[in-house]
Amino acid sequence: MPLTEHLRELRSRLFKSGLAIGVGMVIGWIYYPEIFAWLSEPFTDVIDQARANGQDVTLALTGVADPFVLQIQVSAVSGLVISSPVWLYQLWRFVTPGLHRNERRWAIGFVAIATPLFAAGVTLAYLVLPLGLEILLGFTPANVENIVSVDRYLSFFLRTILVFGIGFLAPLLIVLLNFAGILSGKRLVSWWRWIIMIILVFSAVATPTGDPINLALLAGPILLLVLISVGISLLNDRRRDRKRRSAGLDFDVYGDDELSPLDEPDDRDVP
């Protein structure tokens, strides 16, 4: 396909994606009260708990134009989420012609597994968020009113759910690297100390507070998913080894770093 055809197809895909995002934004604008109520529910629960403990916590807008800007921001994010099946499909149709048949199957499998994993991470973040907010707001001194800007809360909310969602995708990346022949299950097992440390550090940085409770709530499921991914990698290694032996091949597909022994000269061959 010539370059002009590629550019024409890209323009068509972008137009359809933009149109779908625009429709999603309209839907987000119409249902803005319900969407904002869902977004602010974790904070609302914390406000009720804080007031019961004698603290005064308020979610506030500080600018004259902030309510309008806030509705546009929420509508834009809602439009991206609502229209995601459309623009992801358009992206897929644009990339598919350049992929081989097995690569297309891999991509479909990746999307089919990544979607529920990301959704599980977002759900866990939504459940953990009130606990993190309660711990953070608990440091407010007595006789001090805590006024939280809505835009900062939304930024905090979106960052938390994105980090949790991406964290749940890490085990899938491990399986993909193994299926691509880049990383073996045996090597993953030898790296278990580093894997645990990386997950704990990531969880400590990613959680809203970094306290042991929230850290464990994020690190525990990720460790379990990584353990499952290592098991899948080991099973895939065995399957690949059996297939290689049946084909009469003895080399290591992962690239063994050990050198093959040289043939020792026979003393009888020495003059």
C-alpha cells in the first residue's frame, strides 16, 4: 500500500475515533451529576467519617469558572472511557494489516486478558482509596479545617486507579516476554528476590499513603498474579522443550550464556 493510502486510512481512522470521543463526551456531559457522584463517593465516605470524629473536611471549588471547567474535564475523561471500544477497534484495524497471523492471535489474546486485569486493578483502587484518604486526612491538626480542591482530588483519584490498573498488567507482560522467547521461567525463578523487592517498592510508591495496609492490598494480588505468570512460563518452557526435542533440535532458544566445550585433541593424533 502506498504512503498516500496509509495517510488516507489514518485520517479516516482518526476521524471516526474523534467522532466517537465527541459522542462519548456528550453522554458524559448529560450524565455528569451521576458520574461526579461516583467519582466523589470515596471522598464523601471519608468526609462523613471525619465529621463523626470532630474534623471538618470539605471538597471545594475555589474559582469562579471552576465548576464549568470541572464538568468539561469529567466529560472529556468520560468520553475517552465510553468511546474506548471504538477508538481501540480503529487502532486495531489500522495496525492489523502489518501483522502476521500468529501476531494477530497474540494481540487478540493480550487485549482479552489485559481488559479484565486492568478492570480488577481499577476496582481494587476504588475500594482502597477511602482507606488511604482516611489515613491522610487523619493527620489534620485539631481546630484546622481541611479544604480539598476538587481538581486535586480528581488528579489524585485518576493517578491511583491508573497505577493500580497498570500494576495488574505487569504479570501479563512477563507471560508475553516468555512466549516471545525472551525470558525463561527458570530465569524468573532465579530472580525471585528482585521480583519481590520491585513489587514491594512499586506498591509503596504507588499506594496513596504507603502504609503497610494499603501496600499489602496492592502487593498481595500482584505477587499472586506474578506467581501465576511464572508458573505459566515454566509450563510453556516445558512445552517448547518437548517440541524442540521432537524436532531433533538441542539448542537453547533463550540463548545460553555457557560456551560449548571444545573437542579435546587425541594424543594419538599428535605427531
